[in-house]
Amino acid sequence: MQADMIHSPVPTTPLANPSTAAPFKKQMRPGEALIQGFLFICGTISILTTIGIVYVLGRESFLFFATDEVSLVEFFTTTTWQPAIGQFGIWPCSTPP
């Protein structure tokens, strides 16, 4: 009896058989394709916008620290923030009042 259980064939369902599963394939409706395309375009625009923002901020900060007016160490350790007179210490902006 145990031998019959080991060699018994596994019943197949119509969904498990690839030749009969094709008629059950879901068709995309035109509205779904339009919405999917719109969401893809929105996602692409948001990614490109984020990359653009990071690029511009990186470029401007590089140009700011490349000048002789302020160094990176001076920027993070100086306690005076007065850009009008050329003092760019960020320390007071990062601590609570």
C-alpha cells in the first residue's frame, strides 16, 4: 500500500498545465495601460528631479568650499554665522538656542 502512494501520479489542474493556462491569461484594459504609463513617467520625472537637485547642491557646495574665503574645518568649527561679513560658522545653527 505504501508503494502505491509513492508511485501515484500527481493530479494536474488546468492552471498547472502550461498548454491550458494560456486562455486564462489576464488581458490589460486600455485604462490600466494608460495609468501605468502615466505613473512610470511621473516616477521617472521625480527621480531625475532628485538627481538634479543633488547635482546642483553638490556643485554649489564644492564651489563654495573651493574658494579661499572658507575651509571645511572652519565652516564646521567656527561659532559665528554672519555671511554678510564673510563669517560662515555653522555651529550656532546646529545647536538649540
